[in-house]
Amino acid sequence: MEYPKALGLREILAHPGFPDCLASNADTLLALNRGHPNVVRYLADGRRWMLTQAMLALHFEHARDARRAPVSPGEMLRVLQGTRIASRNTVLSFLQEARKYDLIQPLGCEDRRRHDFHATPRALALFRLWFDPHLKALDLLDGGGRLALSQQRPEALGLAQPLLAAEMLRRPAWRTPSPAIALFTRAVTGSNILHEIAARARPGQGRDRIWIGPVTSTGIAARQMISQSHVSRLLSRARAAGLIGWERRGNRGDCWVSAGLLREYRDWQAIKFRAISVGFAWAIRGIVRARA
């Protein structure tokens, strides 16, 4: 059997199809938002998404081996140690909110002093809706057949996720992106707004400014089912930082995105796609060897 390739950062960034890969990814995230607006709005924040990845990693490792610790505040802090992503209070608040959104449920335990959890079917289904389209986007780079393999071997998701989470969490450039990227990721749904804007740009359209056509806060708010005033405030901050601009005053006419923001965005996203390709390649190899 020919295994899917684990792609390197330079290989991903240098590939002429990477902009199409990112555009496919943006379409996926927008579709997820339309289907599950409340939970996606909650998770479309850089810190919460990293906490979600840590939570899922603990769930999958425990599901595979009951001797491994399940999801709990203490284990979350252990996984996140050294990352400066969250304090104990932040973790506790996240787990409380995750229960509210039906992403985790308490794990039956005789010791009532323990606060152990497992991911719900809803959380696993949502992660599948995120995971498989990313494999499809990676397939645009090398025709690796990852999506077909994932559909044939659904257990690969549970094997790949802890590794891809570890890959992302251990990289400072992912955990603490540049100020330009962080301007978006720190805001509620800001990551998805950045995905939508960046996906419209293509290499070679300009040296300093990349023109991407009309962009309005009303249009983004309608597509992402969020507050128009929230989008307007975020775009205003990005404009003040010199990251985006418009042809005419009042955010009218065509919009441009700075080439620097796009470079930083692609560097940042390449870390995620590399982590997914590495995790999935390892998972498929493990499945094949176990069946041999």
C-alpha cells in the first residue's frame, strides 16, 4: 500500500496549489459555521480552538487505552504546560462552556472528587466535519488520496488527532502568531473572518497590496451569521494597522490586503496543514501495520 505523504513546511509553502488549498479550507469553515453557528462562533477563537484540540487529544488517547488519563482540568493543564495558553481558571471556564455546548459530558466515576469528562458524539462529529475537508485540501497539493483513506479507515481520525494537536501546540509560531494574525485570532470569530479575506487573494496580484474585490462588513456578517457591528470594528482595527484598506473612503470600492499579512497568514496556516499531514500519515501507517 502507498502511504499518504507527510508534507514539510517548505514543501507546503512552495507549492503553487497552496492558495487553492487555503481557499478550500475557508469554504469548509464557512460551511461549518452555517451548519453549526453557535458552537463554531464559540470555537472560532485561537485560544479556545487550541484548548479544544488538547481536550480531544486526551479523549482519543483515553478511548484507545483506558489506562491513559481522561479529560480533566489537571490533565488539560499538563498537556498545555509550557505553552502559556491558559491558566487553571481559563481551563475550568472552558470545560464549563464545553459542557454547555454539549461538547463534553462527565465520565462516570465512583470518586466524586474527580472531574473527568469524555467528548460527546456531537463534538466528534463536528471534528470529523473539520478534519476530512482539511484532508481534501491537502490532496489538492499532491493527490495523496487522504480523504478516501479517511472514509475507508474512520478510526484514523482518533489516531491522528493527538499527534496533530501536539505538533501544533509545540510550535510557538502557531500558539503565539504574529501581531497581525493575533489581531484577528484574539477576536470572537476573527479567525474565520481572516480565512475568508485571505482566501480571496492570489499570488502575483501585487507586491505590497493584493486587491481582492469588494469586502463589506454587512456581507461578512451575513455569510458568517455574526454581528455586523462586530465585523465592522474588527475591520476598522485591521485598517488602522495597515493590514487592509479600500479604494475609497467609508470602506467603499475594492478592498486590498497587505502582502505582509498574507505571507504571515500562509506561514501560520502551513503549520496546521503540516501537522494534519504528519498526524494522518502516521495514523494510516499504524492501521496498516496492525492489520498486517
